[in-house]
Amino acid sequence: MDSDKVRVVVVGGGTAGWMAAAALARLLPGQCQVHLIESEAIGVVGVGEATLPHIRAFNERLGISEKDFMARTRATFKLGIEFRDWGRIGDSYIHPFGTFGRGGGAIDFHHYWSRLKNEGAELPPLDDLSYACALAREGRFDHPGRDREQLSSTFGYAYQFDALLFAPYLRSLAEEMGALRTEGIVVDVERDVESGLIRAVTLEDGQRIAGDLFIDCSGFRSLLLGQTLGEPFEDWSKWLPTDRAVAMPCRTRTAVTPYTSAIAMRAGWRWRIPLQHRTGNGYVYASGFVSDDDARRALEEAVEGEPIAEPRLLRFKAGRRRRSWVGNCVAIGLASGFLEPLESTSIYLVQQAITALIELFPERDASDADRDEFNRIIDLEYDRIRDFLILHYHATTRDDSPFWNYVRTMPIPDSLAEKLALWRRRARVVKYREGVFLDASWIAVYLGQGIVPEGWDPRADMAGSAELAEAVAALRGDIARDVGTRPDHRAFLERYCPM
Ligand code: FAD
């Protein structure tokens, strides 16, 4: 081994471990030597099937071809998430990966929409005024247009894929790029007596693997950061009370939708994620409000196709370790924290942590400044996602079960209360300049779940009402016409990455 390189030991070979190993091996080949330890006997969570558009940048940086990746992970395209029965039973809206309206104006489209709505105008559903939503509702897909003038440039997309196939795919890339892999169970962690830094891990068979930097990707166990270093866990379950899921894939009987569905249930919600070869299903629920048996039965009754595996129970708790980087240990993935899968954010968080680590990659000894900056970035990501998730539960009028009564009336974090006040007054959203859940995401959930603002940006008053209504009708027509020329999602997949 090259003695100048930082020896990076990754503990865990789930999605997080192999994403980290592949990215470090590919992007910092001169700076580090990666050694990953995983245990087939322990296994992986392996249910992360839906992603956010950011994953495309990750794949591109690693030189992964979209066609190859999609064929190998049996992926489909994802234009957003459909929420059914959230604001009220019978409601449905899509949180799209794209804007509402044509984009690029001085003020966001929803200000005009809010004004017209307030004037009592007959308006089309908001979903018809977003290219991504219309494409999704029609079950079509095409790559976004490159010309900013085109309506088809106003959306992005992500993937729905078989998580159990993603890690092995990344493993082959990481190993090609020189990453080492050892199969075995870590049973002991050796620390420096004075500094407390981790020096090595020992496997069940006695092998000792030493390193300079340890990446804890051991999943919910949080073997290094949680168990060994004792970093406290911040429990957010008072705001996000779901703590279990029962997952059960089935044969695809209905359409391969280019979107994920999140359908509210009596004590949580269920996902429906169509892949090329099957449909993933799961009921995410709060065990304080429904028993495991009842949750399993409710899922079995709801799924649309023939099950192809026994129901599998998963347990979790919403929250995260107070810091993700402590000493020479960086936790990534479930070892760092978990926010329930409603908005498919876990793999995104893994990716953000890897990106931050690469940017702040230490010499042999990390500085406090690097660690603090990394932890600040991760804090911001978690806090934003937490508030966004809580909004889905809090913004409901449902009172048909104790679960919905609890989440509707629970106290919410001040940071979310401030966002809601901003929205209610003049339809304003917190301006995040980058990262996850920018304006359109918040707007989709606010309006989709019936939080109608009292006002709007005064600049929306400058146009006449009739003129505005005409522009909205024209927009709807333009979107519908353009979307109508795009291929059916399944047909697109069969041509693009034949099975
Ligand atoms: P794991 O998959 O648990 O991997 C842990 C690894 O550590 C394994 O290789 C294991 O063998 C190893 N290990 C543990 N202990 C030891 C030891 N002592 N010695 C050696 N090796 C060890 N994410 C999304 O982005 N989208 C989704 O739609 C989504 N849906 C989800 C649904 C549910 C119900 C749950 C629970 C999670 C979901 N996730 C989703 C999250 C996603 O599954 C995980 O974030 C992702 O798989 C990363 O997991 P991980 O690699 O951190 O942990």
C-alpha cells in the first residue's frame, strides 16, 4: 500500500458503504486507499427503492452510464411523488421534480394562481400546470429538453430501483478502482488511549484492520459512532412517530408509473414503487397506533398484485446522531440517522455526506474546522428534511383515527411554524438556494394539502384578471399538447434499457 495515502476503513457494505467506497476510490484515488468490511451474515436493509434527482449527479461524477445503471438495477424513471388521502381522504396531488408554470418569471407562478383562486376564478388543478405532474399523470416519460424556452425543460427526474442490486453494482466499480473488500464481522474496535481516536477494528476471525479514517456505514447499529464513541442520538419521534414498516414486493399488475405513490393509511402511509420487474410496497406505521399484525393485514389487503415475498418487518426511530463526524470517525447512512422514507431522502443524505467528506477530506489528522463544517452541513440537511416531512403530517384535516388526530395537533418545531407563517401571509417560501426541497416542493405540499395562503406577492396584481386566466388556460393547453407527444413510460423503458 502507498504509505502517503490516508487509509480509509469503511465498516458496512450496504448502499451507504458502497456509495462511499466507490466515490472515494474514484474521486480521490491519489489521496486515499479504501478498505471496506461487510458481513453477509448480518445483511443490509435493502429497501431503499426511490430516490431524488440529485442521484444523477452522483452517478455522473462516478462515470456511470444511465442506461447501464438502469438495466443493472431494474430501474424506472421517477418524476415525483403522488400523495393520496393526505390533506383529506379522496385528495390526491403530486410533489413534482420541477416547477409549476413556465418557470423563469420575476415571481413564482403560484402567486398568480393564489390571486386568481382568491378571486374565485375556475382554475385547473395545479397538477395540470406543472410539466412534471402532467407527464406523470399521463404515465409518460422523456428526457428533459435542453432549451430553457421549452416547457419540457422545466422538470427533473430521479429513479426507482432495486436497492439490493445497487450496492453490488457499486461494489464492482469500487473494486475496479482499487478498493479492497473483506468479508467478516467486526467484533472489536481499538482506540488510542490518549486521543480516543479509532486505530483499528478486529474481525471475528482475528484479522486486524488498521486505518487513519473510519467511515461508519454499519446501518442502524451505528457500530463505531454510536456504540463505540457513544455519540448521543437525538430522538425526533415526537414529530415523526412512525417507527416500523412492513415491506412486501409484488408482481406488477397495473401500470409502471413514472412516480412513487405515498398513500395515507390509518396509522401512517404505504408506498408503491414500480420497478421494471416488480412493484415495491410497504406500510410505514407508528407502532403506538397499530399492531404489527394489523399493519401487515392492511398492507396485504391494499397491494394490487400477487406478492412475491413474505412480508418483512423493519424497525427504526426518527432522529440522528448529534454529530456525524467525531474524531476520525464519520458516520454515513443509517449509522448517522434516519428520517422515514416518505420523501425518499436517505440515499440523498448519504450522497450529501459523501460530497461533503470529499470536499473536506482530511490529511492523516482531521482538524476541528473540517469536522465542524461537515457537521454543520449535515445539520442543515437533516433539519430541512425533518421540517418538510413533519409538514405532510401536520397539514391535514383528517380526524378519522388516533394517529391522524395526534399528528394534526402535535406541537411542531419553531422552524416549521415560521415557514408556515411566511407561507400563510403572502405565499412565500423559505429561499433555499440549493440542495433538496426548493420552492416547488414546499408549494406542492402546502397547496396539495389545502394550506391556502391569505395573500400573494403584490407584483402578481399587476396583470388583469382576464388576461391572467387566459394565460393559465393557454399554459394548461400547451403542457397537455406537449406531454401528449411523449412516449409511454413502459415503452420508453423497453426501448432505452431493454430487460
Ligand atoms: P445497511 O443497509 O443496514 O447496511 C449496513 C452494513 O453494515 C451491512 O453491510 C452490514 O453487513 C454491515 N455491518 C453491520 N454491522 C457489522 C459488523 N459488526 N461487522 C461487519 N459489517 C457490519 N432510502 C431511500 O433513499 N429511498 C427509499 O425509498 C427508502 N426506503 C426505505 C424504507 C424503509 C422502511 C427503510 C427502513 C429505509 C429506507 N430507505 C430508503 C433507507 C435506505 O434503505 C438506507 O438509507 C440505505 O439502504 C443505506 O443503508 P446503510 O447502508 O446505511 O445500512
